Amino acid sequence: MACDITLGRTEPCKDSVGGINAVYFVNFGDITGITYDSTDVDVIDAVAGSPNAYKYEVRGNSTYTENIQSSRENGTTAFEQELELTLKKLTKEDHNTIKLLSFGRPNILVEDNNGNVFLAGAEYGADITGGTVVTGGAMADMSGYTLSFTGMEKAPANFINVAVVGNTAAENIAAAGFTIV
């Protein structure tokens, strides 16, 4: 049967950390093809179309979560991909970009603090489903943006292949065919 598992899992070492280092937005439709690893279809080796990946550095208060939605009654499984971003500081340039992100449905590369990179919204893109533009009330309050992106896919977000061990996440993203802007 195609849905039988083939691997177990041992208790891993305590050498990973949480959090997001950066996200990269790719205009939907700029990825014209995806080449998956020949031995692991959960890993992307390359993308076609030479898509631009617009990098946003984030520190703290941003999370990426995948919720598995499976129904025995309907015989369906889908993967809800949620990215909660906090972008500090209001600027007119960011204001315009956030407006454009709200109108579109970008593909999103999520780089975690362990050097992993995932492609969320690979097939259908991700929509901004909520957010705020906030000035804060007191001098020490945050002034910036909070954005909620949601995508629904047939499979979990794929890892981008670690082309060369020791490369930075950005170098692996570029090796996969993205142009980082």
C-alpha cells in the first residue's frame, strides 16, 4: 500500500533551536518548474524560471507552523501552512510592498535558525489572511507590521536541498536557482 510508513525515528540530539532567521518572497508564477531530488521527493534540488527571492530578515516574534488537516470521513489530507511575521518599523517602501503582497499570493521560502529552508505555498501560493499596521501607544511599543500568511497545499512544505554542506542558507537558495534580492 502506498501510504505505509517505511522508517522509524530515534530520539534526536538536543542541538536544534526554534525561530525564523529570514523569509524570502517569490512572486507567484515566477517559479515555472520544480526539480525534486531523485531519491527524496520531499527535497527540491532546483527551480526553473530564475525567480527573484526578496529577502526579509526577521528576529523574534515570527513563526512558521504547518497544520495537518486529515479527514477519514472525506478521505482527504491537506497541509495548512501559516507564517506569522512581525516586521519592525514603518516605512513608505514597506507600506507599498505589503499592499502588493496583500493583493498577490507569493511563494515563500522560510529559513529557520537551524539553516533549513522550506518552500511554502509551492503549488498554490500563500495569501495574507490578516495583519496590522501599528504605531504603538507608548514610546517603547512596537511600530511596524504584523502579517499572517496562509497557504493550503497537498503536501508539506518541501526542504530546499543543502547543495554543499557548510554553505549558508542563502547560498543553497541561490544554488537551487533563485536570485536573492
